[in-house]
Amino acid sequence: MAETLDVQVETTTAAPAASASGPRVRTAIAVIVTHFPRIDETFILREINELERNGQPVVVVPLVRVFPRVIHEEAKPWMKRALFTPLLDLAILRSNVRAFFRAPLQYLRILLTIVLHTLWSPSTLVRSVALFPKAVHLAQTLTGMGVRHVHAHFATHAATVAWIMASISDITYSFTVHGPDVFVHRPLLREKIEKAKFVRCTSTFNKAFLSGLYPLLTQGKLEVIHTGVNPDVYAEASRAAKKKPSLQLLSVAALTPSRGFPVLIDACARLIQAGFDLECNIVGDGRLRLVTEQWIARHGLDQRVHLLGALPQHEVARLMGEADIFVFPSIIAVDGQMDGIPIALMEAMAAGKPVVASAISGIPELVRHEVSGLLVDAAYPQRMEATVRRLIEDPALRQRLGEAGRQTVLARFDVRRTTQSLIAFLDGTSEVNQPTQTTKERIRALNWKRLNAVGVGVRRVHDRPDSYVAEVTISDGVAKQDVIVRQHCGPTLAEAQARARNEFETLSTLQQSIPQDARWTMPRLLMFDEPNAALVVERADGKSLAGILAEGGGRVAQALRQTAMWLRFLQEKTRGSREDRRYLVTGVVLLALHDLELALAGDPVLARRCSRITERLRELEGPVAELPQQVTGTHGNFIPENIFIGSRHVVVVDFGSYREGLPLEDVAELLLHLELRGAGAHRRAFLDGYRSEIDPRALELFTVTRALHWLARRGVTRAERRKLRTIILRSVG
């Protein structure tokens, strides 16, 4: 069976022990970005994907959700996973009330510090104060998710939010300085550096700049770790490119005052007047677009210089491949703003293109003059024209510089290398990405070698009464896969192992009769580790029914109908021919009477009605046992947290309590959950999807027995206890 299902099985019955040489286990870090998705921040997206591929889980936390006209394909999967939150809502208000009453002086001190350090910039003051409640809420939310460290990109608003979170909770943080974020405006920068675990600089220039500003504060805190690109993408684009008749110049940058596009346009006009057949494509958008269009028109270059606007990454790669020369006309703006190390330069060099750039900021760390490109003062059209003309007239020079540039990127700016450097630094920085000792021991104890895992990232842990569930990403060093680890618990290891084996056998049997591409399914089993009472299964796609119910709206009814259809599908696939349903009903009643005795402790209301509850259960037992219902497979834990609704599949997880039973047991459990969550008005949608006649006596019996089970054996809140008691007493009259 295991070979048929391609499941890795460990059947040794020795007690589990953590392996000293297991894979590296990391917990999730949160990456804070100001806007998401941003068309001009592909370098952050690449790095996040590489972090995950190497076994470092990431929670993307955007401060503002934007809806751009163009979205990179690589960003689309993250749109479903990113932790989007509004600027203010009821949940954020509740979090702030809790934080204030827990430590009012600390809360007010942080807010006052923000105000005092941003007074000189009204726009920064307004934005920082507006983000304060969200930061307080995120600190509580991420702590609840098990996140212990956040990393912010850019030293501005993202780092401010990280600083607030660390000031009001036990979360630690770090941030990346890209250059433009500190060259001119530096609100709260001293405070951010002082509290940060470390500050990552993307260039030696940035490190020197910050060291000069804060020589004592930055000692031992600054680390140069470059951002990078994937050279293979651009090399492939160059190989696939079709040669155009005219020489192609390309520039990719936002149209801002720190880019000298008027100089580039002027240089193009001079070259065309000199008889050179060329075109220039400018990719990017910005507040100076109208000015740039006017400059092009003034030179009569509408047919030669093209403003293409913002483009997705695959289109940029294609243009890189078609280009003959890449020009990045950086200048120092009037207010002192300038570029760091432009990612577009790395992309062009990765494509093997000769580049023309400016000798400012960190650019000379990427482009060595006369070795891997040509550096020029981009403020002068004559110098720009002469430099581009030199490359046009010397194809051999273009070839030499392009190849040298590609080798530079391969050696120092390959995102796979730079991300490994970042992970190594995170691993070595005071356990910022290390799970608790208990989690580490549990996860490392599994035999991950059977799945070729060299890195294991723990996204989130759910410690349930009967199981320990971890959302995990595993990496084999090449690719990553999201999986769920479920380790069963019990009074003894033997009992936990028995429950795990029951789930393994259930999934193995069901997967042989239900195709993986079926509309109604369960997650694919990847590994069974009996010594540790654990299973590893694929992560279910889609959104949990619990999340859908919490959000409310029109999707709830459809999700409940689909949930009911999954249940009917399971029951039809597992329908048995046994005729002992009478004994099953009797067993349910006997167990409920035992649960009633346990539930009476400390509940005088139930104690007063104990006789009537017992009498009603006995009244229902006989008629329900005589109903023409057939024995089926019963999930046993049919709760919204275990049900995932996707676009193509409905997946139900956690078969640890699966057994033979009667159809309405799972129906009653799900309806009971709707009542407890205040969603009882939607029960009709579930029953419509179930599409089977339901005897009210049977539904009443199983509803009361499940409610008694929860009161006796589950940790329920005071409010849930009141609701469950009401449901029981309503039944008995």
C-alpha cells in the first residue's frame, strides 16, 4: 500500500528522539513593506521567494494595499498570503485598547516620541501617527502567529512600524537601508538603529554614510548584504531575443528628479543628428512623465524615444534581451536625493548588456569603469553622448563589457547567493528566526531525510488538546514545498501512535478510492512517522471555512453548500453494508450519558435538569435506531478549521478521529459549530448542499450528544458553555 501511494513510512516502534544532525529548523519572520504589490520593487519579491525556497518562511506584511495597473506574475501568489490589514477597524481598536490599559505610560511615550521627531515634516507626522494603531495591532497579531522577528524594507515608514512593534512587544526587528530612504529624510533614524538587532546595508556606500552620521551608535550593527537578481532569467531572454534593424538603447527607472532622462533624450537627439540609426525605450512611470513627454516632443523624437510606462518583469526581461546598450542616467537631485545600487543595472548586466551609468552612491560597487561598464557624469548631455557613441562604434567593447558585467552579477549580485548570505546572518543573530525549544525538538525529531529536506521552516503552530499541528515549508535546497505536520497526542506514546496509525490507514484507504484531482478530496499523504506519532501531508489549498465564516458576506452560503457536498461524497464512498446501526446509536447514547456526568461538575443548571436530559436521550434512542440509515465513514472532527474551500477543490483535513458511524453525526457537529459562531442563520445553506432527507429526531439526538461531548471533554469558553447549555435545554424542553 505504501509503495502504491508513494508514502514514506517509518514503522520502528522505538520511542522518538531528536536527531542531532537533522535539518535546520527556522520559524517564520515577517517582512514589512510599505506598499504591496509594487511594480518597481521586484528585488524584494525575488528575495522573499528565495528566502522561502531556502527554508526560511516569510509572512509578508504590507502597510498599504495598492491596486496597480500592472502586477508581476511572481506577486500574484502572495496576494492571497499577505497579511493585509486596514488602516483602522474594530479589531485594531480593540488591540490598542488592550495595549493602552496593559501599559499606558509606555503606549503614550512611544506615540509622543513619534510626534516630537516628525513635527518638522507634517506629511511624515500624519502618516506615522496614522500607522501607529496598525503597528500596535500587528505586534499582537504576529505574536499570536508565533512570529518573533520582523524585517522592514526601507528605513522610512516600514522601519517606523517595526520600531513601534518592538517597543510595545517582545518582537525584535531589523531593517534594510537601500539608500534613497536615508540620503535626505531621516525621521526617527537614530531611534530605529539603536533598537534594531541589525541594519542591513545594500552597499558599502550606505554603510559608510550611516557610520558617518552615527559613528558610535552603528558600531557592530551594520552589515553589507547586497540585493540581487536571478541572472538565468536575463541570460535566457538574451538568447531568445530577435535582433532589430536599428540599434536599441534601453533604460528602466521611475521618472523622478534623481534620474536625468532629459540628458539621455538630449544625447539621443545628438546621436540621431550625427546619423546613427537608434531607438531608445524608457520603461517606468512617475510624476515627471508629462515633463519627459514634452522633452521628447521638443526634440522631435516621438518616433525614436518611447515611454513604455510600467511593465511586468517578463516584459522587462524581453526588452533587456533585445537591447544593445543599457543606460541608467542617475543624477543627484536638488534636494540631495540619489539612487543606491539600481536593480535595473544588475538586470542589464545579467543579460550581458554593456551599461552606461553614473559614478555616484553605490553604483561603482557594481559597475567598474572600463571593466564591467562605463561611468559618466549624467548631468552633461555631451558626456553622455560621447560615452554612448563610443559603445555604438565599438562592438568589441560592447561584447567585452557585457560579458564582464555578467560575471560580476554572477559572482556578487546573484539573488541566490545574496539571500543565502542574509539567511546565514539571520541564523547567527541571537535566534531571531529560531523556534521555541519545544517546537524545535518536535520538528527535528521527524526523519526528514525521507523527504530530502535540508531546511524546515515553521510558519505557524497550533497546539490542540489532541494533536500538535505545524504549518511547515520544507526545502531540498532547490525547491520548497508547503506541508502540514500533525503529531498526535495522548496519555501515553502508545495511544498517540495508535491514533496516528488510524489516520494513516484511513488516508491510505481513502486515497486509493478517491482520485487526487477529485472535486472533493483530502490532502495527499507524504510521510508517516509512527515512532513520533506524526503524519506529514500536503498543505490544503484554499481558505478555511473558519476564515470564511469570520469574514462573513456572500461567500458563506456557497462555502457551506460545498462543505455539505464534500460530506455527502465521503459518505457515499464509505457506505457500508453492516446492519448494526442500532448498536452504534446505543453506543452514542451511553457515551453521552457518561459525558453528562462529567459536564455536571460546577454546572448547577444542568444538574437540575439531569434527569430530564437522560430521559430525553432514552426517548430518542429507540426511534433513531430504527431509522433506515446506513453505516458510513464518520470524520469525527468536522469543524470549520479542518475544511478548506479552494477554486477547484474542497479539501478536508485531520482524519485522526475517523471511524465507522452514522451520517448525521458529522452534520450535527458542523451545525453546532455554526451556532457557536453566531452563524446559525446559514444552516439552511448547508442542509441544501447536503441534499438528503434528515430525520429531525436523529439530528436532535446527535446535536445533544455532541454538545455534551464538548462540555465534558473540550476546553470551551464561558460564552460557548452558555450556548451549548441552551441548545441542550432547548431540546429537552
